[in-house]
Amino acid sequence: MKFFGYGRQEINRADLRAVRKILKSDYLTQGPAIRSFEAAICDYTGAKFCVAVSNGTAALHLVVAALNLPPGSKGISSPISFVATTNALIYSGLIPEFLDIDPETINLDISQLESSITNETSVVIPVHFAGRAVDVRRIKEIIGADKIAIIEDAAHAIGSEYSYGGKVGNCQYSDATIFSFHPVKTITTGEGGAITTNDPDLYHRLGLLRNHGIQRDPTKLSSNPGPWHYEMQEIGFNYRLTDIQAALGISQLSRIEKIKKRRCEIVELYHKLLSGYNRIVLPLRDHDRNYCFHLFTIRIDFNQITLDRKILMERLKARGIGTQVHYIPIHTQPFYQENFGFSWGDFPVAEQYFNETISLPLYPGLTDRDVRFISEGLLQEVYSEVHESRWSTS
Ligand SMILES: Cc1ncc(COP(=O)(O)O)c(C=O)c1O
């Protein structure tokens, strides 16, 4: 039986050729493919600088570390994201804070931002959930002259554009943007991530911290006894991407517009096939906004029907339809409750969304026929007790 995961990579012959070429070359890591991948990301997003790293979590960690945000200060983000988003704050001794979400966009509710900022706030991390771009310009306006950093978490959003124009990742209103290239994401390098920025100092620091904090620039060394010499001037990490991964990334990025188009077509088809059903709330119909959708998240009010989410997901799985829940609100994770005093009830809009949401399969390899099969399977299961009662009375 064919099985549709909620997300899946798409690897073509050009990808295989690109990877094979690197495997036969002199450099498997720290070679020219990394620079080329970084240049391609700059070209595509419009940012001045890019640093490719080993995954999206490393990208977040590195930016927080490179910005030198004070330990004990606070970072504001959305509870509907993967835990990596705010874990990056904790790695550097910052305290995570959350804003509730906008129930329509599922992004953090910017209207609550102004009243949440205090003189302890050092950073805001908007997450472009499912590929729907946050209004970062508005966040910048709210922050005004305050020295508060903005790091965009665009793990879901390479290829999306802001409502005011420009590609996500151009960093017009932020200090840095991070991307993830995990296989379920829009383009993949297996594992991988990248940071874009327009700030040359931040760029140089990111490069140092990616490689143990090791300085090799002779003009910045305290002594220079010979060509072998390097200095570790601060603590860094090994967050390098390999050239094998970078080659895959370059190949994938070269067809991102095609991937984006197909993702949008699938979203449009889901809207066509699933609209008008009283038990299913569809996500905002905003394909005209030039987003590159990463997830298709429907909502079902399970309190209104005699079917719970676990059973629905199991029944769909038995039909070959994989689904997922994006996400368990971060503040409800045991670690966050125990260490930062959060509890259920803190962010009711996010929690209600979590109780109702299911992500349906969305990736370019799905055919229209697959999307029809998934939609029909979903409708049959969601309305199953109606069918059962019809059968039992006939
Ligand atoms: C919103 C968000 N941020 C960050 C990450 C971390 O990316 P990675 O898995 O590449 O470390 C993810 C990954 O799922 C994510 O969804």
C-alpha cells in the first residue's frame, strides 16, 4: 500500500549527480560547495550574507550566541513552533517568553507585542508558521529605537514573500533569519540549516562560532609564528555543513520556484475538495499572498463529534495517510513548565488550536489523484459515524 507521510523530500537525478560529483572531488567538507550554496541563498533571498550550518537548531543557537544577548534577559516567541525555536534562547542563558497566537494566521499575535516588551526583553523571534510570513516590518516599528534584536525563524518559509514585498530571509527588518533543510522542509540537504543577515560584523562572528571560535585571519591573531597558527579566542561549536549537503542544497534551491508552485497547487486543491464541510475548518485561503506553504493544517472541533483525534489519525494511517500535529505548545512541555513556571491555560488561543489541529500530507511529489484520495479518506472518516448510523437504520 502506498503511504503518504505528512511531508517528504523530493530527490531527482540532478540532485544525485550533484552529490556524486562532490563525493568524487577533493573536498567533502569545508570546500567550495559551501560558499556556492551560501551565495545561492543570498541571491535567492536578497540578503547580503549567509552562513550555512549543520541544521536549523544550530542556526538558531549560533545567532543567539553571536548576538551576545545578555544571559538572564528575555526572548519573546510563539508557543506554536517546534521546541528548537526557544531552546536556542535557553542554551545561552536567556529566558523564554511567549505571546499567544493570532487564530487566523497561527503566527504570534503582534497586537500583543507592545505591551509585552519590557526593559528585560533582548530579542523577539517571530516564526513564519507553515510558510505564512509574519509582518516583521510591524515588529520593527513596535520595537522602534529599543535595542531589541529580531531573529526570524523561517524554518518553514524559504520561498515565501512578505505582504509588503521581498523574500523571507532578506533581513530588511531583522538582524538575522534562520532556515532549516530537514527532509520534510521545502528544500533539503538531509540535515542542514542557514542563517542570512545584512550585518557584516554578525556575519563574521557567525563564521567564527560555526567553527569552534577559531580565528585564522593573520591581522586578528595576537602572534603569528607560522602558517599553521590559529587562535581560539572564544568558545564556539562544530556546526559545519558538509559539501555533500551543500551540493544537494544548491541543486534543490535551483528549482525552488517549481517546488513552490506545486505546493501552492496542492493547497488550492485541498481548499477546493475540503471546503463547505461543517466539521472541518480550513487554514486561511491566502495563496495569492505569495507564500511557499510548508504545512496544510486543518482544524476539527473534536468536542462536537464522537471521534477523537487519536482514532482519526489511526484510521487515516490505516488508509495510508500520514498526519501530524504541529505543534504541542512549547510552554506546556514538562521542561518549560518545571523551569520557567508555565502551565496549561497560559495561552488559550494556542492551546485551542493545538487541540483541534491536524496536518495533512503536503509535498511536491503528491499527484492530484493522491490529494483526492487523501481528501476523500479524511471526509469518510470525519463523517464516519453519520455513515454508520445511516447504514444501521437502512
Ligand atoms: C519552526 C522550526 N524552527 C526550527 C526548527 C529546527 O530545525 P532543524 O530540525 O533543522 O534543527 C524546526 C524544525 O522542525 C522548525 O520547525
